[in-house]
Amino acid sequence: MTPLAWLHQLQHGSPEASRRALAKAITLLESDKPAHREQADALLTLVQPVSGGAFRLGLSGVPGVGKSTFIEALGLALIAQGHRVAVLAVDPSSSLSGGSILGDKTRMERLSVHPQAFIRPSPARGNLGGVAEATREAMLVCEASGYDVVLVETVGVGQSESAVANMTDMFVLLQLPNAGDDLQAIKRGVMELADLIVVNKADLDPDAATRAQATLTSSVRLLGLGHGQPEAHKPEVLQLSALHGQGLGEFWQAVQRYRAHQGGAHVQHKRRQQALSWMWERVNAGLQRAFRAHPQVQAELAAIEQQVAQGKLPASTAARRLLAAQQIKA
Ligand code: GDP
């Protein structure tokens, strides 16, 4: 299929044909084969002008916090309002162990079979950078295919969280009701990424959830989070019960408040910055790959690393020596 025919299927095919074309397009984007990459780039170039129409919502939290329960409940509620919802994932574990703790379709049984929903498990494209890149590209194709809400989930590993925050318009952090008891356990870095914090499973222990909400609210203030956003938006802290569907309406209202506060111009600016930062992230990753693959670097790397580790060679001298192998001056 030519990229143009592909795009036509995505946009104008019957629901089944469009869904098939979308799934196949994402498989293509996930492939590492150079021929596939070329085709994928041709498709992405066509998709780009017709993408960008969705609200992009990032979501994170430790395993078991209730991400899939929440996404299923929210997704179904949004579909009932007339939205089309795509769910994508960035699973840092799949790139390390080959196993997956995210994106398993069976986790969202009702949403995954809904004709207005599209769920795609996390790709396993080598390193985390590759996984995140494939997800980011998948998001664009989902948008071209008419999904107007894209949810991107990840788990609590710093790097994957910033990757997701850097591909979405808004980043939500899910917490357990005991979160307030152990604030140390909540990494400041992740709190800094959050535009909205949600205490889930409030039904289990309403008092604990209320305490957690209060503690998180004051720590948001203490940490001075929300800087760098228009008029220093302070992340709101909500509580809900995904399992019982309680608080979902309030959640969506808080999302709308955030979006209204940000304004369309800010979102466009943020997306432009994100696109540039992705470009450099991928350039850097490519340079590093090429660098490591260089024969002279390969020949010298192990010995030089050992000397640096043993304190026999200054790190900066070692770096200069390795870079010189590729005629790069530092
Ligand atoms: P994930 O690993 O973050 O995707 O978490 P899951 O959505 O798989 O949820 C883990 C467990 O917590 C499941 O047994 C859910 O039924 C349960 N759970 C999720 N949300 C709630 C909630 O709001 N209240 C209660 N009581 N249990 C919940």
C-alpha cells in the first residue's frame, strides 16, 4: 500500500478498515528495519499536517495504583460524551526485561472491545528512547485517524515519566491513599511533572484519602510547583474511586479548568518546544549509536572505561581521546 492510500484508509476507510490500517501503521512505526523506517517516515510526513487534533493526556503511577481501571472508566465516560479514545503506553520494563507491566489489552476489557476506542500495548523497540519514540509517532497516526483524546500511560520510573510528559499536553499523577503518609516516597521530580494529582481508591479508606489529598496539596505549595507555567498554575489534587466510577466528572472538570487556564496558544507553544526537544533527543541518540559503532571506539572503549573506573585516566581525557577517534573536538 502506498503511504497515500494508507492515509486514505486511516481517514476514510470503514471503521474496521481504518482500525486495521491504524494497527498496521503502528506496527510499521515500531519496526527497526531500514526499509520499514523509510516507509514509516513517508507515512509520518503525510500524517503530520492532519495530526495534532487530539487532547493528549499523560498518566502515571506505580503498578497497582489503578491506572487501567481509571483509564477504562474514563475512556468509557468520554466515549459516552461522543469522544473517540486512543490509549497508548510507554513501558520502560519492556525495553529492559522483554516482559511487560503495561499496555496489556486484557487489562481494559470493556474499553478494548469498544468500537470508539483503540488500545495499543507498549512497543518494545530496544531502549526507552525507542519505545517512547514509537509511542509518540503512534499518537500522531491515531490523531490522523480521528481519535480526539489520546491517553498515554506509563509507570513510575523517572525517565519514562518525563518522556510521556514531554509528548502530552497535560500530565496526571495517580497516587494511593497512603501517599501522604510517606511523602519521601514521592519523588520530587515526578511531582514537578504533574499538572494534576489524583488520589485513587478513595473508597478503601476515605479518611486516609482526605489526609493524603491535604498533605499532597500542601506539599505542592511547599515545593513551589507549577513554576514555568502561565501564572504559575498550581497542580490541583483530587481524590476519586476509579473502581466505582466516583469522582470522574470532577476529574474531567479539573482537566477542563487546566486547559482553559493554559489556553490554546500556550499548548501550541508547548507542542512546538516538545517537537524540537524530540528532534534533539533522537539526534543525540543517533549520534551516540554511531559513535559506539565506530570501529576505533569499539576497539578502545573497554580498555579506556576500565582505566577510568580504576582511576588511572581522568574522565575528561578519556572522553577527548574517544571523541578524537571520530575526529570530534571537545
Ligand atoms: P495498574 O497496575 O495501575 O493498572 O492498576 P489496576 O487498574 O490494574 O488496579 C489494581 C487493582 O486495584 C485492581 O484489583 C483494581 O480492581 C483495584 N482498584 C483500582 N482502582 C480502585 C479503586 O478506586 N478502588 C478500589 N477499592 N480498588 C481499585
